Amino acid sequence: DKGVIPPCPGCVRPFRLGVPETGCDVMLNSQLCYTGAPGMHLRKDVRAVCIQNTVETVQTVGVPSRLELLRTLMEQDSDGLLWVLEQLPHHRQDIQVTARKVRSEHDNKSINIGVSEESMNNGTGRTSSSSSFVRQNSEGGVPTIQFASIEFHVRDEEESVDLEIIRSGNKAVRSEVTLVTRDQSAKAGEYYVHMEDRVVFEPGVGSVIHQVELLGVTHWEALLDFKVELQADTIVGAKLGRQLSTCRVKIICDDTFPHVDLDEDLEEDPELELHHTKLKFYFAFIHMLWSQPHIRKGTIKRCLEDQLHNVNFVVLQYITVYSVNEVFRTRNNGGLSTDERINWLYAIIAIQVLCLLVLHVMDHMRLTWPVGGPSRKMIQKALLRRFMYYDTSSRRSINTSELVMAISRDAVGLCSGYSAAMKVVQALGGLIAIFFFKISSHFVFGKAHSITDIRWIGFVPFLIFPVFLAVYMHFRSDYTTDCLEKKEEATNDMVSYCSRAVECFPLVSDYKRRQRFVDGLDEPITAYNGANKAYNKADLHNQYFPEWLVLGFVCFWYWFYGQKVIEGALTLGFFLADIKIIEKFGNEFGKLYVLCMKIESTFPDLCRITLLLNKDTDLEDRLLSEKDVLERTRSLRQKLSASGDGALDRVPIIVRDLRFRLGLPFNFKGCIQISQGTLVCFVGAHGAGKSTLLKVLGNSLFPPIDAGEVFVPAHVRSLHVSLEPYFFEGTLMENLCFGVENSSDGAKDRIRAILKSLQCDDCVPGGLESTDKKAWQGQLTVKERHTLNLARALIANPYLLCLHKPTMAYGSKNSDTVMKVLKEFVTNRGLEQGGAPVESRRPRTIIYTSFRKSSTQYADNIFKIERNKVSEIKHEDVNDDML
């Protein structure tokens, strides 16, 4: 606003306001030039450029000049000093020595430099924000902003979801960050209102609630979710948390599949055995797919395109009658001349070519109108998504082959029932086209001048034909459906047997029972072949019945109307057109019959998918638990804040009096309270409940909300690592980074360092650089599997890690190595985190069970788990009976 700042001796050219081309990074009259001449005020963007130049100068000048520059900056602009110090590289020891000296000389301000963990992973020491000017008080450090939880659950009938964003550390400053929603399975404008809003923390505020408006769910969905991000490049006066800068909102849709109105029908007929129940569910499924805008749009286009074929049939029939009666007739009694006939021949050829061209082009375009693909995708993803949230009883009630066959076969078959419904519309349109031609042709060709002149006897076959088909279908549908169900049950049995053989191969191999398992496949194969043969026979007879009916009516037409053609009472054109119409009519009704049988054949698929998609889930318990945990975390955080800094990290982990059924009843009496940042060991007799407690704390097993108290602070990201290592087919890097939430945790240098600490850096040929996708489960030794499984957990870098007997696969020497790494993970609050100060990181907690007594010596706390109580014991009290 004041024009040009007078240049100082170090400037190459003056700094003009609003034109950030250059800035001065030396002192002028004991004042940094970017602070301006007396009485002047610089814009923020100008000031930012000038401060950035100051950062570069501090890295290039000698120690005396650097010290003098920082001292002057501290006296005249403490905000600017903080920003400069945040940007200084932490790998430069000379710079850090100078920075610490400046801070120690200014004890009355107690300025501490808080550098985010993210900035340390690349060794640069630069924060994620280049525009945060933070004034710190005696609490010290740059505050951290993050979501209160990694997931937020909300019911589909609620109008909004509350997202809690928390700020820890220094709360004496004003902090801001932009919050943005991102589409996942839930789309903005359809299920929720897109938000891009500014989150502001005023001084003294540690928690802010932002609401995202929901638009409701008008049709069935398995589960919907969308992401919400805090944008790093928009943050001011703070830094982003390492792992909770992004959260997911899960919209719980607990309606009955495929429609909410069918819950009573499902209660009355849970296995969908009644035929009218199956019909209601089928039509509800059709309505569910129709309610999807993109599927409805493709359906309308395809149905209209189907009718073009019926229009083409009518056009060709008119051409056939006209050409036979007028163009090709031999008697010329006032009809067309020879030239006119030849011209009509060219016209007929052109019309037929044009019709075929139009049909070809439209059929090609039809393939680009999505209907089947999106329908199958919707059902297949719903099956897998629903399975992921089954409660314990639901998951135990099905086996792997059921889910696999439902996704790979039943979903395809069920969605083909929707395509069959579209074909029914085409067939009905064909019947209408036949009746239209049958009536209109009498007037077009002058055979009738009123309704009474029409030969109505010719319509009798069209009335009798559907009656015969309906009667036949009534008596055959149950038999055909039964044959299909037996065939698919036999398929499931065969797939299930093969799955067991693959899963149990080590057992089969050890006991030398390979041939027994091979021979055992004879029975399911024989059963499948018999069921398949019976179904094929039924299907063959069903297909031939309409053809026999058509042949019967054609024979009657030849016998009855053929005589009239010979006698001259009926023209040849009309006779041939009638024959063609009867064949077309029979084909259309044959299509209707086949389509109805096709729809009937999808009922078994519909029943199986309906049962799978209506099994109980733990989503409601998760929602209630989440609300309780968020409220308790908020309350404890506020309570602990009164007693000192770091309240978020001092919220304990608590388990108290659990009682629920997991196959067998599980009863845990007593209370365990675990401080964050500790290494905890569970010991106790076999069957006391140690493994179950680990699963509950690691969120792998979710007991009912009324089962007791399980409290893990909302911000603590937990990870449960099962005793048996699992690997999927893919590259080694993909397997090791499976649990990574922050991209910097998946850096190859960090992964190599963790593998080296576990003495497994060369256990796999090709290592991290290999792009080969392998089935690692069968290519690694037992020790390698357990080591890489543990490495994957440490690479994921959770705040709470639950491990089952982490040293079981090792000897005593390697066991000590593993336990030292776990101890380091807790002590240093993560592994290979760069140069970030340990105190600036979130605590890491490990809870494990032990295989040997020596491994318990590394624990900070040891809890003895018994059936009726729990107690904390000393290291010397551990004996072999507790392991």
C-alpha cells in the first residue's frame, strides 16, 4: 500500500509490493528489510517470500552472521523466527547448534521447534506448510491437527454426520486447515453434500465439530462410504498428524435386501421356499436395479433399441406382401408397369439394406450402454463388503466356497434375470407388432374397409397358443427349478471339496493321503454329472415344446388356408405373410416361455444372495461403540489436560468384564488398564482368553456393545497380527506395504532398514525390487513367513500393535533380536522415523503373548489372565505354566 521499500545494500533490486520477484535477506539499520520501513506493513505473500529468502541465507552464511541474523529476527519478529527455524534442515548439525543457542538465549519466550514426523522421513526437515506463522507459548511446539478417529459411522436415516477434528499440543495460537470430502462408494450430490470448508481453531480450542450433510438413501445399499481429508498445503499455524489426516465416513444401510418393505416376508419365510415370496423378491430386485440412475438410463436405451427389431419385422412384412401381390404377380390387369416394378425392386433392396444397417449400428451402440456390468458389479461388491462386516455368528455360518460361488456364479445368474426382464419387454413388443400388422394390413392392401371385414378367425391361434404354454409352464416350472437347484448344489459340493483339499494339502501330504482325496472327488463329480444331465433333459424338452406348437399351427394353416389360395379366395402374399406371422408369433411366445423359465432359474441364485446379504453384521455395534469411545476419549482428554501437557497420549487403554459367546462362552472378569507407550505381555494358562483379548483389543473381533467394556482411545490406530502368517499373490513390496496408511511409511529405504533389523534383508531373492507376482504363502519357509509377517506389521506403523507369540518361530538368539526390535518400536515411538525428535511422535504400544519365559523380560507390564480374574505380576513370578 505504500509503494516501494527502499533497497538495502544487499538487494540487487528493490522489492515492489505485490510483485514477489525478489526479497532482501540481509539486515538494514539493525532491522530485517522484510519487516519494512517504520510504519509500513507488508502483505502476507510478500512476507512469505522474504522469509523464505532468509531461510536460504541462514543455510549459506557463516556461523557468526547466522547467529546475528537469528538474534535480530527473534527480537523483532518472533513469528518469523519460528517459521524460519521450522524450515531449517535438521541434518545440518551446525545449523541446529546455532538454533538451540538462540533458543537458550531467549528463555523468557521458551520457543521450541516442533517439526512434524512427516517432514523427517525424507531427511529435509521441512514442514508440510510453507505459510504457517506460529506464535508459541510455554507449552511449546507446533500444535498437531488430526481427526479424532480414523472412521466415523452414521445410519442412513440420519441427516448429517459429526466429524471431530482435534488439536493437540500448543493451543495458544490460531490454527486453520481446509477440510475436503472425496467420493468413494458414496457419491457427492447423491448421498451426501460435498464440502470444502475451513476448519478454524481459535486460541484455547482443542476440538472442533464439522457436520457433513447427508441426502439419505432411497434404495438398498450394502454399505456406503466417502473420505474426508485435511489438506496439508492449506494448514496455517499447525502441522497435520501423521496418520489421521484422512478419515472415512461409513453410512450404515441396514435395510432388508432387496427392499426394506420385505422384512416381514423374510421373517415369515426365511429360506424363501414359497413361490410367491420368490416372485416378490424378484420384482423387488428389478425395482432396486431400476432405481440406479445409470442402470435405468441404459435399460431405457436398450429397450427402445430392442423395439427397432420389431419395427423392422413389420416393415419387412409389408414389403413381402406388396412384392408378392404387386411386384411379382404375373397378371397385368391395371397394375404396375414393368419399369415401375423394376424401380420397386431397387427400392425394396435399398429399404432392406438400410434397415439392416440401422440395426447393425444400433446393436453396436447397445454394447456401450451399461446395464449388465454395473448390475453384476453392484451385487458382487455388496456380497464382499457385507461379508467384511459379518458378526461372528454370521461368519461362522458360511464357508469360503459359498461366498466364492455367490460372487462368481450367483451374482451373474441373478443379474441375467434382469436382462431377461428386458427381453420380455422386447417379446411383448414383438407380439404387439404382430397384432398391429395383422389388423393394419387388411386396410393397407384394401382387403377390409371396416373392423367387421377383418378375418378374425385368423386370430384364433394367437389366443390358443399362450394358453397351451401357460399350462405347460405351470406343470414344468417346479420340476425345472428343482433340477437346477440340484445341479447348483452339486456344483457347490464339488467346489467345496476341492477347496478343502487345497486348504488341507499339508495335512494330506504329511499323512500320505493324496490318492484318498483324489478318489474322494468321484462322488461329488458323479453327483454333479447326474444333476447336470437331468437339468439338460428338462431344459431340452422345454425348448422344443414351443417349436412343436408352432409346427402344429403352421400345418393347420397349410391345410385350411392353402386350399383358399388354390381356389383364389386368398392371395399368395397374405398366405405367406400369415405363415411368417405364425412363425414369428410362435417364436415370440417361445421367447417369452424361455425367458420365464430363465427368470425361474434365477430364483435359487436370488435365494442364496438374499440370505447372504441379510445376515447379521456388527455395524450397529461399531456405531454405538464408536460414539461411546469418542465421548469417553473427549472427556478423558479434557480431564487430563488440567494436569499437564500431552493429555491425548496419556489416555489409557482399558478392558473390563467381558462376557460374550464365540462358539463357546467367553467370560473375562477383572480390569486391565494399559498406558500408551508401553510393552505389555499377557500370560496365563491355555484357554484363559489371552488370544481372544488380543483380537478384541486389535479390533479383529468385535463383541456386542453390551458384552462389557473395551476402550481403545479413538485416535489410536490399532493392528491385530494373527499367529498364522498370510500372504496374497503379488509382489513382495505389495505384501509388505499392505497395512501402510502414510506413503512415507512405505519408503523402500525404511523397509530395508526394518528387514535388516530383523535379519531378513536378504531372505527373498530379488527383494523389494522384484516385480514378480508370486504366491508367497507356499514359497517361503516358516521362519521367513513369520519374520516378514512381523516386518509388515512394523512397516504399517500402528499406534497399538497386538501380537500372538511373536517369537514362536525362532530360536533363543533370534527371539532376543525380535524382542529388541519390538522394544525399540515402543521406546522410539516407531522405527526408522528419520530425524524427528522422539517426543514429537505419538506413543506406540505393543501387547503380546509369549512363547518362552525369556521374551517376557522385555515387557514393561505383565498381566496374568485367568478365567475369573486378572492380575499384574512381576517378571520373576512368570513360570512355564503361564506360557
